[in-house]
Amino acid sequence: MADERLIVAIDTGDALSGLKLANRLGDAVGFYKIGLGMLTMGGLALARELKDDHGKRIFLDMKLFDIGATVEQAVRGLCQFDIDFLTVHGDPHVVRAAMEGAAGTKTKILAVTVLTSLDRGDLDDAMIRAGDLGEVTTERAARALAAGADGVIASPHEAAAIRALSEAEGRLIVTPGVRPAGAASGDQKRIATPRGAVEAGADHIVVGRPVWQASDPAAAARAIVDELEG
């Protein structure tokens, strides 16, 4: 059985290539992330096929943000696909609306804190308040969890501080920005190894290109699992 702490991001461009990748990975992976870039390229159909026909768990990474009523409606519609995880932005009003939309379903709402591709300079450009990036991320996590989120998305660098929050007890921490030793960082700025992320407090890690760009994706996934298991 696949170690579901590893979530593989299918960012291959379209549903057909995503399904081909999943078939190559086979039993090596049991949990997949489908992001916004795949949404208009058959992403929801792929999610349903992987879930219903292949028994995989699905993380739909939409990072929803809008007025409360719109977020609630969108979440309610997406939950009909029986997805496991769904992301929204971590603003408390968005989280509260998403939790209303997901009520009565098994879908876990995960709140995005600060994207792992951003650093303090990016936050300054966006007019996000001054202060240490880690502290800002941890505070956003605390507020999202207090608003009811089932968990948060944060970089491995903030996982330990978030895990220490009283609000984080029994909640999920999912970390993108994870790269096996020797892998290129790509567009990620706050990264860690798979083992480092889990030791910092992550329940799940998200890995994309280091798996699906590998000559043998299944072997790459199994190597990450081996690292997780220590």
C-alpha cells in the first residue's frame, strides 16, 4: 500500500497526460494533487477517474478566494466530486465560508498561509504587513485554524512553529516546496527535504516535478517514501 504522506502533484498540462503519469506510477502513489492549471484541461474529470476507477485520494488545489457567499457555493459544488482535500486562501472570512460549503461532506478544507514561492520581498510588493515571513505565516495559520480550517498549507520552514500552536492540535499541516536531496528548487524559495518536512511536523508533503520529470517516476516516488520512512 502506498504511503499517503506523499502527495504527488500532477501538473502535466492536461488530463490525458496526467492519467498516463498515474498509470506509470501505479501502486507507488496513492494520493494526487490536481491544481488550478489543470482545471480547464480536464482536471475535474481526471480527479473523478483517479478517485472512482483507481481508488486514489485527491487533493484539489484551487486556492479559492472571493466573497463568502461565492466561496461557499463553489466549495459546495466541488465537494460533490468526493475530493479529500480542497484549498482556499487563509483569510478567516474565506475559511468560514468554505467550512459552510463543505459541511456534511468528508472533504477537508486546507487554508493557504503564504505561498512557498514567495519571500519577504514579494510580501512587500503585495503590501503585506512588515515583519518576519515566518511569523506572518504562523499568524495566518493560527487565524485560519481558529476560523475552523481542517488544516493549513505552509512551507516546511514554518511547519514546526505551526505545529506548536494550540490551534493546530488535531489539524493537518501539508507542505509543498519539498525537494529530495539534489533536486532543483525550480520556482520554490522555501524548501526542505521530505524527511525534514515530516520531522518539522508535516502530515503530508507535496512533490511534483522531481517525480513526474524523472526517467522512472515510480522509482522516484518510492525513493521519497524510503526517505520518509527513514
